[in-house]
Amino acid sequence: MRSDAGARHHRRDLMLNTLTVVVTLAVCLLAAEVALRFLPVASSLRTLAVTPQSPVFRFAPNRDFVYSRDWHFMLANRGRVNNAGFVNDQDYRKDDPLPLLAVVGDSMIEASMVPYPDTVQGRLSKALDGKVRVYSFAAAGAPLSQYLIWARHAVQDYGAQALVINVVGNDFDESHAAYATRPGFWHYVPDASQQLSLRLFEYRPSLLGRVAVSSALGRYLIFNLRVGVAWVSLKQFLFGGPAMAEPRYAGNTAASADAERISRSLAALDAFFRDLPGYVGLPPGRILFVVDGLRYPAVAAAAAGTYFDRMRRALLEKAASLGYTAIDLDPHFFEHHRRTGERMEFVSDGHWSSIGHGVAFNAVMVSPFLARFQSAPYAAASAGDLR
């Protein structure tokens, strides 16, 4: 009898202790959830499904979002995903009679951490108001191969008469499937003869992912604390793995210019220029490339011969040989830094700050490419006029 009574008492204590732990944990999680809802926790932009039937990468439309980084909500900013599913304060119209200039890029143009009026596209839209519409088509992580899809979307679905394509350090190798295959994006894949062709890597939202980002605590763990990255690092530390040296970076991408990476990147660049006319149907004079740089003379000197240094030069030369206009931003960045001492990016983030966007905007505004907008209605200009 005593033994049975003792066992029951032990089970009761165990259950009470377990319940206490569970309730305490639940209260702590609830308190964290409530507290975080009053703080600028990063939002999920909620990518829509990208399939052969819906091949254009976009976000869930008509939603406000918050951007922030790290545990202390660095670079907090509020923005909007518009009716077309892109980060832009404007709603896009297909029936607007004004000619359309489309700005295409990756996170530099998505610019979730920069107030929209301070972005290149926001400034262009204001400067050209009443003469030209300026719409942006961009998302973080997109390479050159994905830009073709958005450029075609802008031309075919919104009637864009001109394109500004922003190019950054990782746009080249990440266009090749050997280096990146991000769900929802199009990448170049080699066939048996090593010829490159575009392939969609489909994306379908998961129920678990939707549930996780519906919670402020879940978003804080995923986007601010990046627990997924931390977990991979922890597993490598606990269970071992191949030792990897910390890569050197130049132009916000690994500096290594090994022969294979250069060869594949040049092949992707050639494929991009091969496909560009067919995808967008615009003459070279209606397409402007804006090429990010090393931004400071000392950095550029130290980065000579690195991957981005070589690839940006290759793009500038290729574009010029095919009749495209391309702006090398480095001279503009160098001059701005010389005059003001200001930096073009955030202290702890390589993306352009409002200052960098302002320099890029000024470079576009003084280019011959945009001078035609201000001298005559752009829609009336012929392809010959724009070459």
C-alpha cells in the first residue's frame, strides 16, 4: 500500500512539474509574441507560387511590410508591396497612356531597407512625373537570368518602352545553375553540349512556412535572428564538416576569380545577351545597364583582378560592343566620396543607402539615355532615334 501511494505521489509530482514547465514556457512564448508585435520585426514578403502556369516571381500583393535586421532591428524601414506584387509605393496600371520605364534588379532595387522616395526608382518617378511612368521589378537574390523574365513581363504585360537593368556583383555566377538554384527564379542550365538555356526552378509556398511567418516570434527567429543559418553552423561545429576558410569579398561577392567560375560566368553573360533581344523585343538603345562598382578608389585598387572587377568589365565591354548604353557607377561614386566623404552603403550592410541610391539616380539622370525623355515624348521616338 505504501509503495502504491508513493508511486502515485511521485507520478502526481512529475505531472505537476511537467505542467508547470509547459505553462511557464507557454506564458513566456505568449509574452514574447505580444512584446514583439510592438517592435519592428521583419515581415515576410510572402512569395507567391512560381510555376510554368505562373512563371513570374512576385509577392502577395497589396500588403504593408516591415524590414529590419539582426536582434536589435537594425535598418528598420516600412514599405509596401503594391497591386502587382512588387515592392513599390505605386500601383501599376496596364492602361496608363504615359510611356513606361521599367527598372529591373535584385535586392539593390527592391531596396526594402530604404524609404521608397529615396530609391533610384522613387527618385526617377518623381523627376519624370507627368512625362514617364517608372515601375520597378525586383527581388532579393535575383541574378541576370531572372532579370530577363521581369523585363519580358514589364514589356509584354505593362507596355514598357525602355528598361534600366541594375547589375551587381553576384549577378553573373548565380545566373548559372552550378552556383545557384533559388526556388522561384530562372537560371541557366547547360545541356549535354554545354549550351545554356533558361529553366524555372519552381516554388510553392508550404503550409508550415505560412504558419511560421504568421507569428511575430516566428518571424523574429527566422528573419532577424536567422536561426536556420545558426543551426547549420551549430551542426557543423558539433558534428564536424569540411573546414572552409572565410572568403574574401569584393563588390559584395566572393573575390575568388578561379578559372571555372570565370568561364561559367562568361558563358551565362553571353547567354543573357543572346536571349535579351528575344525576351524583351526592344532595340539596344532602349536598354540601359547601370553597373555597381567597388565604390571607393582605394577599394577598387585593392580589388583589381578579383571576380567582380573582371566580370563588371566584361559586361561593360560586351554591352558596348552590342550597342547598349551602360553606366559604370564607379566614377560617380568616386567623385561623390571625394567631394563629401560620404559612404554609399550602410555601415554594416553592403546595400546602397539613400546616398548610394541618390548617386545612382544622378548618374542615370545625366545620361544621354534619359535626355530623350526630357526633350520629346519617348513613346513617339523610333528605334532608330534611340540607337
